[in-house]
Amino acid sequence: MKRIFPIGLIGLGILLIFGTLGWLYFDNLVNHPVAVPLPDQIAGLQMTDYTTGAQAAAQFENLHNKQFPLTSGAIGIYGDSEITLWAAGAPLNFMAARMVNAMEEKIAKGNSPFTPLEQFTEGARTIYVLEGMGQMHYYFQSKNMIVWLAADPAVADIAIQQILEAYP
């Protein structure tokens, strides 16, 4: 019995040390988002503008008026704005899943410019399909990434297929 107390204190100390190191690592990831690789072209359209890293993460937060724990980000514009691709990384897969679920719930309430059309699965992924603002929109989770594609209807089908291949 005399040994249990010191061993418990040592175990608690180890947990505190690892917890602190984990928190510092997580905090560093979120405060210094890195770039997400984007395809050079989608549906035959070249990337004409892009934003990555902390600038992209800041644009995501401004777009939603909300802070997110993002570790990476990128926004790519293709052609003459026929396609826009947003990709953001969360620290962990379950966090990305929660962000996608929150988006689906908010859009389903009808408080957005998007009209849900359908959802389909490919492998383990659920892809949500919307229309709005003159474009087709698709969003899904790919591991720890949240991906949103906005494309003019004429290129939407090929664009989503290429994006699903790029972000498995």
C-alpha cells in the first residue's frame, strides 16, 4: 500500500508532462497552418490564383465568422473563377468529421445560400452535393481534411471526379 501512492504520483506527473507537450504541439499546429497541395488544373482549367497556409485559414474563419482549429489550408481559383477549391486540415480525423457534420447540419436548416440536392458515398466518404450562387458545390472529409469544391455546372461532374481522386 505504501508503494501505490508514490507510483500514482509518478504516473500523474508523467501524464501531466505528456499532456502539456501534446497541448503545446497542438497549439503550435493550429497557430501556424501550413499549405495544402492543390492540383495545378481541374477539368482542364489552370489554377489562376491561390492562397495557402495561415492566409487561407484566416479566410476560412472570416467566411464563417468563426474560429476553427485548422493546421493547414489552401484556396485555389481555376480558370476565370469557373472553379474554386477550398481545402483545410484539422489536427485529427474526428475533428474534420465533426466540422463536416456541423456544415451539413447548418445547411440542412436552410440558413444558407445553398440548396442540398443529394449525398452519395464513395468508399468510406460521404459527398454532399449542393447548388447555389450559380454553381454546383460539393464537400466531404478526406482523412483529416475538409474539402469544398464550387464549380460551374458545365464542368462540375468532371471536377468532382478529379477532386475525389486528388483527395482520397
